[in-house]
Amino acid sequence: MAATDDRAFALIAAALALPGILPIAARAQSAPDEGVVALRYYDYRDWQPGADRMAVKSPYLYALVPLSESLVVEGSLVYDSVSGASPLFHDTLSGASGKGIGDYRKAGDLKVTKYVDDWSLSAGAAYSDEQDYISRAASLEWRTWSDDRNRTYAIGFGAAKDRINAVEGVNGPVLDQPRETYDYLLGITQVLNARAVVESTITYSEGRGYYSDPYKLLDARPNHRRIFAWLTRFNVRFPRPDATLQLSHRYLEDSFGDSSHMLEASWVQQVRQGFTLTPTLRYYTQSAARFYHDPPFPQGLVPGEPYTADERLSAFGAVTLGLRVAKEFPHRITVDVGADFYRQRGDLRIGGGSPGLAQFSARWIEFGLTRRF
Amino acid sequence: MASVHELQLSTPDRALADRAAAAAIADVRRIEAKYSRFRKDSVTSAINRSAGRTSVAIDAETAALLRYADRCHEASGGCFDITSGVFRRAWDFKRDPPRVPPADELDALRPLIGWQRVEWSDHEVRLPDAGMELDFGGIGKEYACDRAASICRDQGVAHGLVNLGGDVRAIGGRADGSPWRIGIRHPAREDDAIATVAIHDGAVATSGDYERCFDFDGRRYCHLLDSRSGMPVSCWRSASVVAPIATLAGSYATIAMLLEREAAAFLVSMGVAFFLVAQDMTLSTGGGSDTGASFVVSDETA
């Protein structure tokens, strides 16, 4: 049966590759001809043994509007309201570990994409505003498809200018500190057969500026950071159980010295009456930054050298379990509800994690409403 | 392409309809001229003249058609073969009285057939033996049909129908939102429909043994020849297929006729809705669960 599917697929692909066989609008394979409006609401909460920490509530609005057969604009707006204290990881840290946070974040982005024959160009801008941090970014992405539409290449470039203004920094105000980042992206998507697609993307980012955490008692990070990431995704459809398996792996290497792997598997299962059930399992493992030091604080501190006791740069492993349920309604409306549960511990890392880390847990609940038109 | 063609365009703008029709018809004529066996200046004639000698440079359109013919050859297990037109030299369907060619005439032609031996690439094609021929008749008309529909849609026509010699491609549904109702010609009665299928978009194509044929000694001989034996296939009176584009619908219908007994299994594996009429007028239909297209048999058929 698989051989027949391949022949059917090859036949259809060859037919679609005949010049002028489809109208121009259909030919630009990825040019969406339908608009989307989506409203989502995220509720995030994290906690550690004996204490609730952070809660974030974010409404999020997204829209995609085709302006013409070859021009599409998309944009999103999000408002995060953050409350609580930042995570306390070390059992033995004395002194202020992090003050209470009452913060907000407003962010928005806009992207315009023009489709021409077998390539497209996107230009985007993004803005994010928090009490102590502003970020402005712009990006450009060029995509092109092979004649038979089975392969897509993507090349992207982005630049961001951030400004940190931590008036209430623990060691005194940190005023007007800039940070500039440049990102580069190279990606390939390949349709393997009628049922499977693989995508691989490499990104490289280089930044200069202020990286330290102003709310940590002692935190001095290099002012130059390079990050290399390699993400691979593989989707395969199983028509008989009417489901799709989505697998992904991301390897990341940071000039701060930490490197990580993330493995994720999702099973998208269509069930009766227009419902879709998607369980997800994710495993994340990270090594420590070279200037991360285990407790007790301030062990290992050398004046003039970078130093951090920030648990986010320690070595740990984490597991996420998630479930999403979606239902399609008339008028192309989809409603979805999802929950994810996250647990992070030093000993969840294969090979062992940093000592003295307290367990960190988090949960997300999200609701979404999407309308296509 | 000596058959009746029809363009139905629904639009309130008369000038737009005229422009779209003119552009579509011009392109159909262009393809006919480019691939006609009967015109000395066609690409087909140039390729056939060089058989057994040099290769001929081809453009992207011809290369894409050859690639498509290659996939049809593979999908049909070798039955669909655009080099099998040479058998035509032995068969004359207009001859009166009709004549079934003797086996030795067909044997003489058989070595000239074999798509797998044709040397082709994106830029050139060569027929290895003198006397070999390429015939785009099996795919050219459906390809022209799809292009005509695309041209009309690109010009701004949102509702229309292109019928090129029985291969039908829809552009949107009817202006009032209802689907186009395509009748499948009754194999025995020229002006009657044996079944109807409703489509909003997509294509319907029919291959039948009645297009060019003769009856001799109680047996029907039609123009669809098995590429290996050189004898006409005889299992189905007609095969109709619904597919997203006319090129595919037409190929599936032709291959179904050529595959004879295996037609239904082939069409099911390709995932298309189909309608087959057997020699004894038994009807079978299947496939199409994805698209919802289904053939409704006419009341008069009993």
C-alpha cells in the first residue's frame, strides 16, 4: 500500500508542477487565502516546595489578513500581568533572593509577507514594553520553494535593540543599559511523501550589552553572548487511526557555557464529532553555564570574573506533560482548551544536575477561540 | 483536437467574460499547435522526426508534460505509454469495411514502443529508434482544459465551466452557489446522460470505447490500445473520474480503461470518485469519500 501511495503522490505532484495548471493564487503554495482571528488566554503559575511564586495571566490576540492574492499581513498583541516572587531555587541562599514582582508586559508585532511565483519575502517588527525593559526588533525572511513544491528553503535575519531600566535593582538602579542582538536563520522543509514532512532550522544569534540580572544580589554576566540552535521537526500522519505524530528535537549551545537538548512528542488524534485530542510529552535537559556556581552563595566568586547563582543557568532536567482538546464548530470556529504541567529538578537531568536545587514546578492553562474567514 | 469544446462563464461583467474567454481560447489553440501530431511545425513532430538520430531541445512546459507522462506510466504499471501511438498505423477506425489488423502487423510495430527507453531530461528528449513516436494526445487536451480554467480565474472569473472534448473543469460553482451538474454521456445513446455528478470545483473526465471504434463480428474494437499487445482493451464501455484537476481526472479515466479488470482497485488506491460502465452495462461506482462527490445514476437507466 505504501508503494501505491508514493506513486499516487508522485503523479499528483507531477500534475501540479505543470505550468499554469493552477490559478496564480493557488500556485503560491503558502499564500493563505483565508484570514484568521484568534483570541487566547494563558494562565501560568509556578511554585516551589512551601511557596507559591509567580503567576502570569495573559490575554493574547492574533490576526492574519490576506490583503490581496499575494500580500498577507499578520499581527499579535499580548498583555502579560505578572505577580508573585521570582523563583527561589537554592535551599541555602540567604539574603534577598528576589523581591516581589508586580509587573506587566505589553507586546505587539506585525509582519507583512509578499508572495511572488515560487518565493516570498516577509518583513516584521516587534515591540515589547515592561516596567524595566523595552525591546524593539525587526526581521526579514526570504522563503523559496522547489518546482515540485516538496522543498522549502528559508533564510532570515533579525536585529533587536533592548534597553534595561531596573530602577529598583538590588545593588542600586541599573539605568539605561542597552543590549543589541543580531539573529540569523537558515531552514529547510522537505515533504518526504504524502504523509510525512521534516523540517530543520539552524539559528545563530549574537548579542552585546547588559545580560546580568539586576534583581539578584550578585550577578555579573559577560556582555557578549552567542547562541547556536538547531531545531528539527518531523511530522507523520497515520490515516487509519486518523492521527498525526509530531516529533521535535532542539539542541542549543550558548557561549555562556550551557547547552541543552529538548525532545518533544505530540500525538494529534481526531476523534468523533469534530474533537481533536493532543497529548504532549516534553523532556528538557540543560548543562550549567560556566560561571554558574553551586550554593552556598557566594562560593566560587572571583572579583572581576562573571558570576551567577541564578538557577535558570544551572544544570537540570525537566519534564512537561500536556493535554489539549479542540473542537470545531460551524462557521469555521475552533475552541480549544489545554493544560501543561512542568516539573524541574537537578536529578531529572541524565548524568546528574547541579546540587542544591529545589524542585520547581509550573502549570499552564490556556483557552483559545479561533475564527477563519 | 477535433471535438466540440465549450466555455461557460458566469459574470455580470460582459467585457471581462470576453477577455477571459479570448485568453483561454488562445492558449488552447497554442497548446494544440505546439503538440499536434498533424502539424509539421509542432514540438511533437520535431521530436518524432529526430527519432533514432539526435536529441531535441525542449522547454520547461514540454519537460513538465514528459515528467507527468512518466508518472502516469509508473502509476499504471506500464499500461499508459505515450510511445504506443505507433500502433495506430495498423488500426484504421474510419475504414469501411472495418479491418482487424493481423498479428504480424502488430508484431512489427511492437519494438517501436517503450516509454522506459526514451531518453529525456529537463532540457532535451531523444527517441532511441527510428520510427518511434511520442503522442501527447492522451494528456494534452486535459492539460489545456486546466490552463483554460486557470486563465479565466486569473482574469477574475469566479464561476464557470470549461469543457474540452468531454473533459470538464469547474471554476467555482454556479453563480447562485449551487454546484455544476455534469452529465456522464450514455455509452450507447449519444444525447442521454447515464449518470450525473455535482461539483463546485475540480474536474470530471470520461474515457469511453465509443469515441473512435468499430464493431466487427459482434465485437467492439475501440481506439484505446493495450500498449503491449496492440489490441484494444474491452473491459469497460466507459470510465469517469472526479479529481481536483482535469489532467489527473483524464489520466485516471484513461488508465482505468487500460487496466481493465484492475481499474476499480487502481482508482480506489488513487482516492478518487469514479463511475464505471461494463460491457454488459453493469454500473459500478466508488471512492470519493474525501470530496463527497458521488455519481447519481439517471432514472432512465434500467
